Amino acid sequence: MSAMPFPARPEKPRVGLFVTCLVDLMRPSVGFAAVKLLEDAGCTVEAPVQTCCGQPAYNSGDRGTTRDLAMRMIEAFQGYDYVVAPSGSCAGMIKAHYPELFEEDPNWRAKADALATKTYELTSFLVDVLGVTKVDASFNGAVTYHDSCSGLRELKVKTQPRRLLASVEGLTLVEMKDSDVCCGFGGTFAVKYSDISGAIVEAKAKNIEEAQAPTVLAGDLGCLMNMAGKLSRDGRPVQVRHVAEVLAGMTDEPPIGAAKADAIK
Amino acid sequence: MTVHSTSPQFKQNAARALNDDQLQKALGNVKQGFIDKRQMAADKLPEFEALRDSARDIKNHTLEHLDLYLEAYEEKVKASGGHVHFARDAAEARDIILSICRETGAKTVTKGKSMISEEIGINHHLEANGITPVETDLGEYIIQLRGELPSHIIAPAVHLNATQVEEDFRRVHTHLDAKRDLSEPVQLLTEARAVLRERFLAADVGITGANFLVAETGTSIIVTNEGNGDLTQILPKTHIVLASIEKLVPTLEDVSQLLRVLARSATGQELSVYTTFSTGPRRSTDADGPENYHVVILDNGRSSMLGTAFEEMLRCIRCGACMNHCPVYHAVGGHAYGWVYPGPMGAVLTPSLIGVDKAGHLPNASTFCGRCESVCPVRIPLPKLMRHWREREFERHLTPATVRSGLQLWGFFAKRPALYRFATRAAMGALALAGRQRGRFAWLPMAKGWTKYRDFPAPQGETFQQRWTRERKGARA
Amino acid sequence: MSSRDDIFGNIRRSLGVKGTETIRRQMVEDRLERSPRGVIPKRGQVSGEERIALFKTMVETSLATVTEVASAAEVPQSIALFLRNHNLPATLRMGDDPRLKTMPWSDTTLDIAHGPSEGRDLSAVSHAFGGIAESGTLAMVSSADNPSTLNFLPDNHIVVVSAKDIASDYESVWNRVRFAYGKGSMPRTVNWITGPSRSGDIEQTLLLGAHGPRRLHVVVVRE
């Protein structure tokens, strides 16, 4: 552990929760599930005022807007020991891409590097940094897990959610075919190239249903909304949730894209 | 200008491809075979990741010293009795090749598989000048019969099934018994072998590409599984190598590093069946081989990529792994990309070669899933380079107006947290109320692209920040 | 301005160099002179029996067949047997390789033709320059001794390789090539052959015998 690039972990780490736009707007329960997991693991959690990390602008080629938003994020989060997001995509934006936004500005580059070093996706933070091996939750039944691309390839999130899920009482994990293949979301891609996105998510929905687990989980709300929307459109009866909800044992809210009435059934 | 591009119609091309049942069935073959085979080959070689680093470093080193390696290479080719020609663009390359063919008095020309020959449209040019080009790679032969471009850089006919090939063979090979059985792929192969064997023996000139050019020895290298490239280059009187400037590598040791990752990444083989190193024309001690050996070195816009972000693209060794692993390629196939190079490598290279104004869709039609980069043997950061193209489009105001104005509106709010919270709170509240019954929307006015194929899940109502403030910070907001 | 000058000019402009920089020139000359080795897989780094065993395994992985004989004198009988076992006519083409020529072909009933192939031969035999254990690859060099056409035109290609010429890796073969031809020089053609000809171009189904040999048979000579 002595080789870690940052100072020893504080006794009670102060974590800045980067809620992410989609969780903030669409599914705040995921954010509260993340808070519970972090607090259970001994962290102090704060959620500073925030908007967006700038990824939509970044991927649309608008570097100027991206930089503006990145500076706000850096300022909002620089005081915390760690920054944690319930999203591999948004954490990846900070970790993998913020530094290269400021290649020509050493001052901001240093700040971006500092933020990148202490930013984590939720499950990888719990497992890799805090050493959490089990969570206090139960869930009745089988789930299948989709590996969201940014988390998987930019942040190497693969085993961490699975290790934590294995500790959930009553839960069995069934792997789907091609769990590491993109769901076709891709942010604005889903709207700009909806025909292609539709075809990719169709294949994903099929693989999900064929895994024969009643629930599919993932770590990114964008992918989850895409998969949930396709599963319901195609009449494939699979419930969709963010992995944090299950790990925190907070599954009272209806699944993504389902009404309260559906959930009761 | 090179071969005609339909890249501006990418969306229409893609829509057509998605509705083509036959194509969709054929694309299933890409998803199945290549991916598992590559993974198995990589797993069998503990040094595979280290070799990828080595391959990347060799290419980077060569590109940084490209002028000097080109000079060294040229000198060596001359010393071995060969000729080197430089072509700035497609038209020049076509003219050089045509004049060599004319000097030889060529009537037919056999061709090994070469993507650059597609890039410069050499077949059409030769035909227009009374010379018959014959593609000899089985896949290339099939698409030549159909008048198509390759849909994949190493499996040019991957978009077709055996029945279509049978139809083409019956249509073209009219000298054969009309009642012959062609129901099995092996029968198609046997027929092509026999037909092309005669063409090989009759050809006056053979044109091949090159996977690599070696500066140390003046050697051109081709890699094939069929052996067609070899018959193309050893049987005719004249061998023409058509290669672009970035094919250079310094030494035989360097090329051995690259060969260790090429076949494994492409087909999952340890090595392709035939790796052929050619240096100059036949010697006095030879009993066969070409009497004349020409190398045409093509730039066609590549030298301008050096020293820019796109220099990294020049590391590409054309293995096809990026497209084999691309969900967008899997969905629409290679022809939708509308020009010579499909998939992620095409999405980066095509705008460099024909202009981002024409090929702008290609770098945008990506989910940035990153699977291409994760398998690239020379570690080209393909998503990053596609993003660079998007940035250039944005700077040049080529980004569609709807996207621009959408971004502007979103950016306006995102930069004003208080306003953002106010607006999102109101919007999510309203949306949640409207979607309360079903928990989702089958149609939304601003998201038609989304709701055409899937429902839009309704938000929970209160935003996180709203609830957080209420619960944790007291009822300030 | 010639196309050549134009291209070199553009490359140098893009790279921000003149082409006369001593350091760059030295780096390039040095690399061409030293030809440094890169990453060499451990797999092939074995010697003696182990290396020959690896070579044979890898040859078979490439869908070729391999047999072993104790001495050069046994090669003709072994090849005759191979042809008979595959119901092939007792005809064979070869080049002028002295190692092949001095073998006792009269012990067999094989009808031997000499010289390059014109595309009508069923079977041919060549002598390899060497073998590469790492991937089960044969290294062939062109000359009247072993014409390149024999590697590609016949339906059945038989390759004789001496056990002592089986190297661990590609790099070791390049060292031998340099020793034989001089640093920076090459025979007109070096063919690395790893298995019989094949194509996957029709529905990605692997079919053997696309344009080159349908069968590749390797005879390892031990002595």
C-alpha cells in the first residue's frame, strides 16, 4: 500500500458525492443509495452544489463549454478527500479526460490531475479504496449485470460490483451473453443515430432476457434508462435498477421505467 | 479526388443496412468468429500486451523519423534493382501504375488484396485504359464481380452469404456447366481457384499492396492466407507494389514485432499462412520471380497528418480488430460508412483523406464504448481521435444546427447552478407528474429519436439536490 | 518540384524538421545498424528436443502435417509413403537444391521433375532455409535451388527441414539470413509459411487450399 500515489487514507474520509446529472434529475434514489453505502463504509458524505461534468459538450466537440464546466466541478470538489460518483461514465470523464482538457494550462492541469487522482466510481471506491468486501443488504432472486463501457474500459470496473453483489443475501448473479458489449446509449448518440442505437440496444435487450434473471443491474443511469426503455417497449418483462440501489438494500422505489403500481404486482 | 464516397449519406446507408435481412445475417458472422479467436490468441501469448506496447513504440519511432527511413528504404530498393516512384495523390499513383503497365505491354493485371488500390480506384482506371484488372483474393474477386467496395478491410465479402456468391459465379463463369453443383462453400472455392489459376498464369503485371516496407533491406512484405498475393507477385513479368508512406518500419526485427500482433489481432492466427518478404526483381541465381520490381509510394494526404493529433492513426496496421469489435459496425456493416475504410479506423482515417465536411458523420456515429481502442494492436486511441474530429467540426460550425442550439441551451443552464436547479426542479416535477401512471413515456416531444425505439423512463419527481437540501441541509431551498 | 521532393518536404514540414539534424540521422543509422530486438516470447526460448517438439506441435496447429526421419537418406521413402497414403500420383517436382538432389530418390519409384513450376504439378518438394519453433513456421529463400513457384502452385507442398535449422524465433532466422546474405541484404524472396493455403472469405468458413497448396507436409531430418 505504500506505493499509493496519495497520502494515507484518512480515518473518516470526507467524500464529495458527484451525483451526476441523470441521477440528480431522473433517479435521486440512486444518489441516496450511494450515500448510504458510503456512510456505512465510514465516510462523511457531502453533496456540494453541482450541475454537470461537461461530458455532453465534450463528446460533441465543444471544448470551450467543457472547460468552463470542468473548472466549476474542480472548484466545487477540490476540498474533499475523495470524489465518488454512482457512474463509471461521469467518474471516467473526470479521471480520464479532465487532465487532457487543460494540457496547455499548467495551473489548471495540476488541479485537474489532483481531482482525477481522487475521483472514483462508486463500487470501485468501495472495494479498491475502502476495502469493503460485503454489504448489509438482501435481495430476493437472480440478477444479471451489464458492464457499462466507460466504467469497464476507462476505470476497469468489472469485478468490484460483482464482488459486492455476491455478498447480498438472497441474490444470485447470472451472467448474460456479451455483458461487456455496449448497450447503444452513447449519450447524444442515442438520439442523433437513433436507428443504429435502437439496433444495438435491441441485441442487448435480447441478451438480458435470455439470461433469465428477473432483474438487470448496471452502474450507469444512461445505460439503464436505455435498456429499461427498450425492454419495456419490446415487452420483455425484466426489471431494471442501478446496482447501488440493490447494494444499499434500497429497492422500495419502482424499477426504472416502471410505475408504482407495476412494482406492487 | 479518389473513389466516390457516399459517406455524407451515412444515415440513409445505415437505415438501409439495418433493414437488409440478408446483410444482418451475414454480419452475425463478424460478431461470432473474430472476437473469440482474437481473445484466444491473445490469451495464449503471455507477452501479447508487451508486444502491443512494442508495436506502438516502433510505429511512433518510425513516424517521427519517416523522412529518413523513407530515404534509407528508397536507397535499398534501388540497390536491389528495383524502382521507387512517389505519388502525391491518387491520380498520380494511377498514372504511374498505368504507365508501368503500358511499358510492359500488359493486357491483364492480377491484383493482391490492397486497400490502397481501392483508395486510388486503380481498377476502374486500368479498365478505362483497356487493361483488365483481376482481383485474386477470393473475397476481393467476389466483390469485383459485383462491382462493390470491400465492406471489411480483411474480409472484403463479409457482407455476403454463399448463395449470393453462387449466383455471381453462375452469372460470370458462363463457360462452365450450368448444371454444376455449387451448394457448398468448398465448391465455390474450388471453382474460383480453377478460374483464377488461369488468370495468374496469363497475367503480365501483378499489383500487390504491402503490409510493411523495411528500410534496412528495401523489402516489401505482404501477409495473406490464400497465397494469392504470392502468385500475383512471382508469376508475372512485372511486380508493382503499391504502398502508402506509413507502411515503413526500420528493421526486420521491428517487423517481427508487428507481425506477432497483426495476425493474432486480425484472425486469431499465430501468424498468417504466408508472410512474404520481397526485395527487388529476380536475381541471376533465381529460376522464377518478376523481372521488374516497382514500388509506388503514395501520400494522398497522410504527410499532413504527421505532427497533428491524427499522427497516431498512421500507426494502423490494418488488422480489422477495431471493426470486429465495434457495435456500430456490427449493426450496419462496412458499406454504410460510404468509402474505402469502414469501422472505427475508417471513422478516423476517412475524414483525413476525403475531408471532414464529407465524412463528418463517421466520427460522430460512435457510442465511444472504447472496445476498439481496447483491442487495437498498436494502441491507437480511436475514440479520442473521433472526438478530435468532432471538435474540428464544432470549430468549423459543421455540427448540425439543432445539436449546436441544444448544446447552447444546456450549457447556459449548466453554467448557472441556481437557475439550473430551479429549471430542472420544475421540469422534472412536471415530467414525473405526467409519467406517474405508467412510469415511462412512449413518446416525448423533444426526444423523438429516443422514443422511436424505446420508452423514456419517467423521473422520480424531486431532484437529488432538492431532496438533499431538504433532508440534510435544512429547508433552505 | 518533383512528387518525391514535395512529399519529403511535406513530411518534414509536418514533423517540424529539416532532415539534416545530426541527432535524428544518428538515431536512424544506429537503429538500422544495430537492429535491436524487441519483446521475444518465452514460448520459443527452448532448445534441443524441446524446441523440435514445439516446432512440430505448432506445425500441426497450423493444420499442416509433420513427420520425422533419422537421416537425409530416409527422406525419399518418407515422401513416397506420404504420396501413397494420400492416393497421390508418384510424381514430384523439385529445384536444384544439392541437399535434395543427393538424396537416394532411385530407392523409390517417384518420377522426379526439376525446375520451377508452371502451374500443372500436383506435388513438389522444397528444402527450407529453416524452421521457427515459436509458430511452426517454415522459412524459405528463393533461388534456383528452391524456386518460389514450388511453394505456391502445386496442390501438395512437401518441405524438408533440418532439425539443426529449427530456430526458436524469427529474430534468430534473420541472424542466419544476415550471415548468409550480408547485413542489409536479402534474397529476392523470403517466404514464411505457416500451414496450408486457406480462405475464410465465404461466410467466414475456414476452407483449405484457396490458391496455394491444399496440403503442407513437413519432413524434419534429425541428423
